[in-house]
Amino acid sequence: MKKLLAVTACPTGIAHTYMAAESLQKAADQKGVPIKVETRGAVGVENGLTAQEIAEAHAIIIAADTDVDEDRFAGKPVIRVAVAQGIKVPGELIDRALAKEASSGLGASPTSRPEENEGRKPNMFYKHLMNGVSNMLPLVIAGGLIIAFSFLFAFTKGGVDQVEGSFGAALSTIGGASMGLMVIVLSGFISFSIAGKPGLAPGLVGGVLAKDMGAGFIGGIIAGFVAGYIAHYLIKTIKMPKNFEGLKPILIVPVLSVLAIGLLMVYVIGQPIEWLLTGLTAWLTNMGAGNAIMLGAILGAMMALDMGGPFNKTAYTFAVGLLGASLYTPMAAVMAAGMTPPLGIWLATVIAKNRFTKEEREAGKVASVLGLSFITEGAIPFGAADPIRVIPSFMVGSAVAGALSMYFGGGLHAPHGGVFVLFIPNAIDHLPQYVLSIVIGTVVTALMVLLLKRKAPAKL
């Protein structure tokens, strides 16, 4: 019997990773196909694939938006798709994997069959970016929440009135150190995704220069890509005698790539990006009510469009990057908008129980918990079951929540936390109005769902 393996991974490693794994496992069980799914989530690699399992596998399904150590699958037929596809069309992926030509084992060349690279190129930019984001997020979330906790020991935000050496000041310092690594790690792991280990050094150096020159997260992203492709080019083009080949990855490539990205950042890239970020910061700081509402609506709609996919992660990354410039309103709008789809669909199942199946009502309860935790992915099963009606409903509700949050001037000083961060004093500016934004967005989402959804919905 043909045995399949799969790997799932998403940038945050929280929801999509495990939802895709569950969907693939269920689809394989329904088809009577043995499958083992490795998850690469926030807690690390779980259910890891062994060399023997890989050797015996007929094909491998990779549903991931980040690096998953693909070199170990050399010579095996591989289906590569975005992690969202693992959730939406698991049965199709199982069928495609089964239809692949049987593998001859690990010893085969990774380029022996053209079809093995199916789906690889179209998502490479996003994959590299998300690899940087996924490695950056733990630092940002940890640092942001620790800084938020430091507000418990301060009379004003940011610990201005804290006594030097106090516990509150120590928390603020620790959180600031974690947040300070954001741009550096982002740049370093984008470059690492492109060029492997030789790309890490120039990527990290480019990130440090972007941070020190005031180019911020935009500069870090650009530095990561430039450094990665420089290192990749050097690895491919520099030819040395066999006896000296070992010097290339530890001496030649690091020195040349670090020097190249350093000079480019200092003389070419850094200053223009710093001007751009300064202008963006000034515009966001001084924007009128109309522009603020429009920005909030756009960010909100992006959060709900694919619920953890590229648009969602782009909006979130944009907001997180602005935290370093002390701009907190976009982050608040993004979290409010990200909470409303699962909360709104839960409210819809409560308001009109007869419009939903028993399974959907149970899923609605789970979605409510995920929504309170700022895990937008909790609404995915409903969006996947009826995307034409439900996803636009989510987008409208999230756009309203994001627009209202910006209009009220809600500011979020932590990059995550959901409802739990609401209880931290001073962590959110204009707290009552911010909560109202989430409530209104939730109600609008529920009403839109009930207005557009079929009376006899498809069973989840």
C-alpha cells in the first residue's frame, strides 16, 4: 500500500499548521491511505519524519509558507502548496500525491523529475518573507507583551516614572531588548531562507545596519532579500580548487557578502529607505480622520480576506513594523479586525441557531475562543464552506472594526494578546472605545453573515 508523508507549517505556527495537518489526516483516513503529518509550529517540530519513513514513502505533501527542510526529500515526488491549500483541498492533495510516479529512494537526484518542483517558484518571495516573519514574531510578541506588563509598575506608559533598577524598569528593558532584535532577525532569516547558512551572516548585518540607520522594518526586508541573493549568487558562481572548496562557505562568501550588503546599505539603500520610513511615520502620525478611517478599513479587510494567509500576514507585519516607530494605532486596528471574523460567526450561530447545523454551532463555540485570543483562523471552516457569502461578510465586519478603531484613536502597545491584553493597564489607548469597535465589528459581521448566508448551509 502506498504510504504518504506530509509537512505543514505557517508563519506563526499557531493555527494554520495544525488545521492543515488535521485536514490532511482526515482526508487520508477517509480514503484509506496511510499518512504521517509532521507539524512545524510555534512549539517546534512535532511528529517528525524519520529517514526510514521518508525512504519508504510514495510521495510527500508540503503544505507550508515557511522553510521545512526540504533537502531531506531529495529524489521523492513532492507536492508543494501553501498551507491554506492543506486546509481547503486536502482530498485533492492526497489524490495528486498518490498519482505521482513511485520514488526510487533517497539516493535519487532532487532534479531527476521535473514535476517534483511543482508549485515551488510562484510562492518563493512570500515564502522567504514569511520565513523571516515567523522567526521574528516570537521576539516581537514576547517583547511587546513584557513591555505591556511593565505598565503595571508605572504611572505612565513606557515606564517613564519608573525608578531605575525597579522591577518595572527591568521588565521594560527586557521587552525592549527583545523588540530591538525584530528587524535584525527579520532580515537575517529572509536571507537564510534564500541562501541557507551562508546567507545568515550578511542578512543579520544588513538588519543591524537597517536598524541603526533608521530604515526600520522596510529596510530590514530589503536588506534580507538583497543579502540573500548576493550570498546565493556568490555560492553558485565562485569556483575554487577542490582542496580549497571548504573555505568558500566559512571565509570567501561571508566576507564578500557582508562587505557587499554593508556597502549597499551605507551608500545606496539605507538613506532612501530611512527617508521613506520617516515620511510614512509622519503621514501616519498626522493623518486626518478620513485617512485614518480609510487605512483602518483597508487593514481590517486584509485581515479577513484570507484569515492568516498572505494578505492577513502582510497587514499584521505592517502594523508590527510600525511599533518600532511608536505608532500603535495600526496595531490596534489589525487586532480588532482579526478578532471579529471568528467572534462574528459565533454570534451568528447564537442569534439564528436554525440557520446552522449542529456541527457548525459547535464550531462556532470554538471560533469564539479563538477570536478572543486574536486567532483569526478560527473562522476558516465557515469561510471555506461558503466563501462567496461568508468571506465578504467577514471583510465588511473587519473593515468596520478597523475603521472605528482608527477613528477612536485606539492604540495597542503589544503585538498580540487578544482579549487578555485588555486587562493590562495602559496597554491600550482609549480602551472603552476600542472595545466598542470590536463589539460593533462583531455585530456587523454576524448580521452580514445572516443576510447573505443560505438558509440551508452546507455541512462543515
